[in-house]
Amino acid sequence: MTDQLSIDIHAHFYPRSYLQLVAEEGSAFGVECRFDDTKGPQIQLSGKGSAPLEDRFIELEDRIQSMDEQQVDVHALSLTAPMVYWASPELGLRLSQAYNDACVEAHDAYPDRLLGLAMLPMQSPDLAVEELERVSKLPGIRGVYMATRVEDKELSDPDFFPVYEKIEDLGWTIFLHPVNVVDPQRLTKYYLTNFIGNPTESAIAASHLIFGEVLDRFPKLTVCLPHAGGTFPYLVGRINHGWGVRDECQHLKTPPIDYLRRFYYDTITHAHPALDFLMTLVGTDRVVLGSDFCFDMSYEQPVQFVKEHPNLSAEDQDLILGGNAARLLGL
């Protein structure tokens, strides 16, 4: 192995300033944050509470200690559920600013260890572009984090095109993550919202970006799919066949399978054979280290998962552990 940095591009962060703003103003929109000194903050969404957030999500010192234990050199910090789209445009902007400024502060505190992926108030594309222009000038912000859909709008909605244009101009990557999943009533039991819902959302988002011609309109735009692309890599053959026989798809001139390498994919498969299939399909130069830090569905040892893979050369390990991510993040 070389001295390649290990870069985790799927590492969640809940800054206290964001949580406090949710606590102060979120209830009018059905979102609350309750603080408990013994258990940690708990986010309530539509009456359902998340698990209490442990200190590693919030406190930088605890995060750095965990990173050291995991042999992870760099975290690209990202906000996850409930993100900011549930709020009014004005509050969504302030939530985004609170989060993005906290990422800058984290980078200032640990410039060699922590970077930020910006949150944007996508419910108001004009405000999203405004915030994107602001954060593009701030140190440590290296990309954009976005949900696989924005409330009831798919990512192919033309309203979002000005945002994509600006992101493409910056040369940044969009990193996706599910917030709301398809048909959640059927998935409530057994935590299937996560096991099945989250991976399915990635396939839906990727398909909308392809068939909605977003990737054609913005040819330099790069998108990173979470959870190793979810079900998308394993459905692309079926999608490609459907494109060839269904009238609804004939507007797309390029076969969907040809878009596989327009995406990047993190390593969160929880199974080496699944990662093997992904790498066979897209190449090791399209796979980046991810952990889902630090939920119970995360890798506690994401670097070890890659290093223990029986079919990876030292060169491939370097690409996946940090080389590919360094390119995406402009390091």
C-alpha cells in the first residue's frame, strides 16, 4: 500500500447549531429536536422519533477519535434526515447556512481531516443557487449533498436545472442520500425502510437523472450514489432492456447502461461479493470509500472492509480508499 489518504465520503454530521435551529423553529413544520443530557438529541419527524444522536455525530473531538480508530484520514461531512426541505424556503435557507457554516468551522478546526458537502434549500431553487454561490467561496466545502428527491419532486424536475448548472460550473459532485422512501407504509415493520427503501431510492433517483435527460443536459456533472448505488446496478440490465422495447423511453437516445460510469458508488454493500459485482460493472475507478458514519447500519471499520477484500490489488485499494474521492473532492 502507498501513503494514499483514506477518505470517507459518507460520514454524517449533525452540528449543534443546526439542531438548535430545528428545536427553535421546526415544530411549525412537524419537525422537532429534543435535547436529553443523558441520551443525546433526538429528532422527531411527524411524531416519530429517531434514535438519540450520539456524541460522535456532533462533537468534533469524538469524531476525530473514531476516525483514528477506523484508520480514516478524512471525512466529507454530510447532513442526513431530515435535511432541510421540510421547512419553508426562508427557514430552509437558514438551516442550510447553519449547517454549511458549521462544516467550515469544522474544517478550520481540523483542516487536514474534515471537509464539508454543502446543504442547499432545494425547495427554492433560487435560494439554493444563492447559497451555492456563497459557500463556493468558503474554505473546506467540496461538493453538494442532496436527497434522492426533494419532497414530492424528482431530481429530473426542470426547476432544479439552474442549480445543476451552477454545480457543474463549479466542477463539484452531487452526493445523494435518501430521506423519504417509496411506499413507506409497506416498509415500516422490521426496519425495511432502511434495508430496502433506501437502496430502492437510489435506483429511482438514478433512473430519473437518466431518463429525465439531466445527465445529457449537464455532461460534466458527476453524481455519487450511496449504499453502492442501491439496487440500481443490479437492475440496469432490466432498465436497459425496457428502454429498447417501451415507447415511454424512446426519447432517450443513449442506452441507460451507458450511463453507469456517469455515477460514482460508495462501498456500503456489507458483502464482498456484492462489491465484486459492482466493480465488475463500473470499474474500481468509480468506487469510493463510505461508512454511513455513525449509524447502526454503518461500517465501524470501513477501511478494514476494503483492505480485507480478497480480490483487490494494492492499486485498486488505493483508488477506493482515497484516490477516487480525492479526485471528486478536488484535493
